[in-house]
Amino acid sequence: MRGVTLRRYPDESFPKNIDFFDLKDFPIPTNLKENDLLIKVCYVSIDPVMRVWFSGAKTYIDTVHQGQVIPAFGCGVVAESKSKRFNKGDLVLGALDCADYCVRSANSIFKLPALKSKHDPNLPLFLSVYGVTGITALKGLHQIPKENLPTKESKKTLLVSSAAGSTGSFALQIGKYWGYRTIGIVSSRDKKDFVLSLGADACVCYNDTLDSNGIVDTDKLTKLIKQAAPEGIDAMYDNSGEEVLDAVLPAMNKGAFIVLCGATATYYTWKNRGGLKNLSYFITKQIKAEGILYFGQKNAIMESFKEMNELVTGNHIQHKEEFINGLENVTIGLQKVFLGKNLGRVIVKLDNEIPLPKF
């Protein structure tokens, strides 16, 4: 078997320089402990949070050490089971490895009983619209208080940052379906076109406001946001944090609510961050914020599948995936995501027996 390992922790030259990883050969694990699963990995997704994992920081997964096979959200099929709850051939989802095979405790893995074969074209969608990103978007929006939701009598505006990304694009479309006036914040003009094609009422490019150091000028971005949202922002689904969040605060209405989902502004750069200079708006505008993290909450994901499936089959949600073929091309996927060249979800197919999906 093969696996992509972390040669050394990336420095400020990443992602233009991708020479921090190795593709190595390993023996297939054979000595499984009680409750372990040997999983044949079919697909892995490339997520912004992987940049944090590559730094050596401990998050909701264990610290990734130099020389270790790099983890990724993935789906696959059980090749061997030491668990009473899983059988050989079961399709599974979880934090797997960028490798042909990996071993995981059954306690950390989701079973996908709705699918019968790894050849089912819906399997990779559990890394996208039916997986952590889609369900996080849906469950995060469900946390918005009733008073911040749109009604026939009271129109509301929802702003989504990193709106062209996998989670952001779903949050924006769900918000539109719920009746919000929706505004996206993205990095580039092509992403703006993509977000507008999803039905957003307006979209702002923060790259238009970058200073000489490549950092967002919050005052300039605030002006663009206020132009796009003249009646103010009632709710925000934030995937960016830092300068982008800071720029939105002055444009928010009294009593607004923020769903804190990600902080991509800190994932993509090693420059020193400035923090939130507009923090006082939380007080003067009585803004509320709540962080979310649905990875590992099996009930939340499985309970939301039906609602998400209804949105997809009802043509209320478009999902966009870009597939890359082969374990040896994981680094191409990393570079694409961290250079901001992706629209929607980047998924790498590892199993040679499966043809590339087409949607």
C-alpha cells in the first residue's frame, strides 16, 4: 500500500511550494486490535482545516507528526473488522488517511447503511453535500434564533463568508431557500460569478481591498459590504474570521447573530494577524455569536441526511465537486484548495477500481 506522508511542517512558501510531502510504500496493517477496522480508502476530500493539521496543532483529531501519513476526511469500505458493529464490506465515513488503507477504531467511524456498493455514485457526496460540510451548513443555520429568521412580514439579510467553498456555498443556498436576501464574500471574480450563479443576491470580493502586505483592508471591505447590504446584516454564517469578520461587524443590524464555523483567513497565511479591531460592535449592536463543530456527532449527521436529501432532490441545492484521480495527486488537490483555485469541493479518488464520478 501507499500513503502520503508529512515530510516537514509547511512554512510560508506553502502552498506555492508543495514540497512538504512524500509518497511512500507501507505494508498493509495486519495486527488489528479489538474494535479496530481496516478500511480500504475510496475517496478523500481536501479541506481548509488540513492547513491547521499540518502545523502540528492538536484539534479534534490527534496531532499530525512529521513522517506520519496525513489524515483527511474520507470514505471507504471495511476490508477487515474486529468490531461487532461493522462487517467486511460495510461502507464507512470518517477522518481517514491519504493512503490506500488505514486502521481506525470503530468508535470514530460512521456507517453508511443507505449505500450498498463502493461504486454507488452517491458515495463521494458524503464528503460533500451529505457529509460534514453540507450538514454543518444546515445544522449551523438551524442555530440562528427565530427573531433573526426571515418571514413574510419581516425580510432579513444573511451574509456568508467564503461563500464559494463547500460549506459556504451550501449555507448560502439553504439561506436563500429559507427566504433570506443572501450576500456572499469571496476572494476572486470567478468565485463571485459562481456564487451569483447559485442565486446569491449580491457578492463582494475581498481581494479588491488587499493592502500592500496582502491583508484585507477592513475599512474598504466594510464599505463594499454596506453597498451590497444597504439595509444591514441580520445573520452571518462565517467561515473566514479575522479581517473579513471584522469588516462585517459595522454593517450588522442591532441584535444580529453570527454562526462561527471556520477561520480560513488564518489558515492561508503565516503573517501576523491583527485580531478584531471592531470588537466593540458586539456590545453596541448587541450581536450574538455561537461556534459550531459537528464532526463526530453521528446523530446530527444521520438525522440531517433526510432534510439535505430533500433539498437536493427538490433542486433547491446545487452541489459542485471537482474530482482528482489518484493518491499521487493528493498534493495537486492541496495546492488547488490552498491557492483558492477551487469552486466547491475537491475530492481525490484513491480506489483504482472505481471510475471517476460524473455529476
